[in-house]
Amino acid sequence: MTNPRSRVIAAVAGVFSLSAAAWAVDSAPVQSSSDAKIRELEAKVAALEQKQTSVSDSNATIESVLRDAEQRSKLLATSGTAEAGYDNGFYIRQGDFELRPSAWMQFRNVINYRQDTAGAKDDEFDQGFEIRRMRLDLSGSAFNQIEYKFQWEANREGGGVTLLDAWAKWMINNDWGVRVGQFKDPLTHEKLISASRQLAADRSVLDNILGGSLYDRVQGVTVIYGGADPNKGNPWNIEFGLTDGGPSKNTNFTKHGFDFGLVARAEYKLMGDWRDYRDFTAKGTSKDLLVVGGAIDWSQAGDANLVIGTVDGQWENTAGLGVYGAVILAHRDDAFTGGDDSTDFGFLVQAGYMLNKSWEVFGRLDVTLFDDDVTFAGGGSEDTFYELTLGANYYMGPNGSYGHRAKFTIDLSILPNGAPSALDSLGILDANDGGTEVVLRTQFQLMI
């Protein structure tokens, strides 16, 4: 028979066994859910840490890009971005440097009639075509302070290339500057005006015989005050300096014709814009212009001296009328002439008027008077020579907008007493025996 105490102990043990089993069953899923939640939280923390690291990397990248951009901005501020385009001519710019390349030509037909020549015929007639000028220009600025110009020309006969201009100008401040190299002698305004910006097809007989065209280019150093800069407002433009004398174009330091030359030119603008002083036409003149000027050049070779002086004035108004006048004097001493001193002089007056925005008419009279008679091959002589020129310009483009870049010029020159010497560059063939010479020139000009 079973002991009651044993049954009680067995019953209690069974209860504890069932309770333990139940506790084991219930507590297993609770432990599993907690671990999952912990692992989920750990994953989220890891993701946040990774995201924070990624943001830090992004911030570092952004900061690096900004630093690089700042450095590039500072570099561009000094060097500038390269650009090219067309602004009254092609240009290339890079920071403090600018280059303006251009090429231009003048294609001309000349008809020449001469009376009483010294040849086999009493009267002679010639006509033909020529490339009067074909030039390549490279101009611009360097280091934002130095202005420069290089110009070459193809010869009308044979096409050989010749250097014309090679100079640099440094404006030290708003008013003062220095120019060095080979350049036009700063003497007559007519010569200083580009051949592409004249009223007539070419310059006057007077300027070719006594004026700046006689000297053409010189080599030397000049000091500049004012500089005719339209942006600075100085009414004075003065240039003076030491040269090899005229002409000294394309010579080495031992082979120029004169020992030295001293030149000075002064211009004063009473009203207007210096830009309008760069040509002889009143086309596009923005406000009335009046400039007076004068110059003197003394060139010496041994004991021989040649002194050329001039005074001139230019006036234009906004209605299309432009007037220019000049007086030129040339003195040669006895050492220069081989005889007595001589003083030759002449004067010029010309006017142009815009009929509309495309058509312009003009007229010019220049007179050259020699101290001694010029003797012709036929035995005659003359001391006074006249040139009367009448003509018209047609500026191409809508309302003549192409200006000097594309234009037609036709003019007729009459020389009642002939010319003192042959000037074939003007269409004048030779010095006849005081007979009349007539020159008709038709010219097309293109500049790119």
C-alpha cells in the first residue's frame, strides 16, 4: 500500500515539472523577439553612422570644390577667359592681351591723259588696273598697358612684302607715354591719317612733294602727352622725340640718309571727339569737331639741313560737312641744295559733304610753290603747281554702315601745269613740259 506522504511529494513534483515545462515554452519566444529588436536597432544605428560618414564625405567634397572654384576665380581675375569675335573688326582677347588682325586692299583703275609730253607723242593716254595697296595689320594691346602695331605691304610691282610699321607705345599714366620702333613721322595730319580713311583715292601732290609722305616712316623714340584718347578727356595731343631722320624706313643704324632727326607735333581739340579726328569724313560724326595742330621736323646729314613745318586745322559738324586745311613749308640750306638756300611752301584745302548716309561728295585744291623753277625734259620750267580734285565716295551696306571697310571712290584730278615730278603712286606718270595732266581714278576698298 502506497504511503500517502509519498503521493503528496509526487504530486508536488509533478506540478513543478509541469510549471517548469510551461515556463520554458512561454519564455522561449519572448527571448527570440528581444534579440530581433536589438539586432534591428543595431542595424539602424549602423545605417545612421554610415549616413553621417557619407554626409561628412559630401561636405568635404563640397568644400574642396568651393576651394578649387575660388582658386580658379582668382586665376581668371588675373588671366581672363579667352574670347574672340567681331567688334568693328576681328579680335582675340585673353586677360590683359588683345590682338586685332586685319587685311585690306585698294583695287584701282587709273586713266591718265597728258599734254605736251617729252616723248615721241605730243599727247599721251594710259589706262590700267592695279592693286594700289594690299596690307596686313596686327595691332592690339599687351599687359593692358602697351599698345602695338605691325603692318606689312605687298609691293604693287612684283608683290614683294615690305615692313611698314613696327612700334610699341606704353602709356605710363593717363597723360604720358613713350613710343619706340618704326612709325610714321608725326609731321603732317594728312599723312598720319590712314590711306584707308582719306576722302580722295589718295593723298595730295603737296603732301607727297613737301609733307609727311616725303618722309613716310622713321625709326626712333618719341614721348607722348595726351595720346588723343577719347576716353581720357585730355584736349592736348603732343608727340616729340629723336629719330634717324626721314625717311629711315627699314634701315640699319648706319645706313639711313640723315644723321638724326628731331620732330615735334602738337594738336589741341577745341571741341568734339578724338574718334572723329581719325579720318577726313564727317560720316558718323557724333558732335561738332574742331582740332588745330602744328609740327616741325629737323633732319640733318653732315652740314646739310632740311626743316619741314606745318600748321593745319580740321572741322566737322553733325550735318555731314567736314573741312580740312593745311600749310606746309620746307627749307633746305645751301649745304643741302648745293647752291643757295631754298624755301618751298604750299597750302591745301578740302571739303566733303554727306548727301545721305551712303553718298559723299568732296573737293580738294592744293598748290605747291617752289623757290626755284623746276626744269622739264622738254626745256620748259615752272615754279607753281596746282592740283584740283573732285570726286565721290559710296559707302556700302545698309545706310552706308560698312563705312571705310567697303567703299567705292571715284575722283578726277586736274593739274594745269603738270606735276613737278613723277608720282605714279597717285596716277601721275611724269613731269611733262608744263602741259595739263588729267587723272581719273576709280577705286574699290575692302577691309576685313
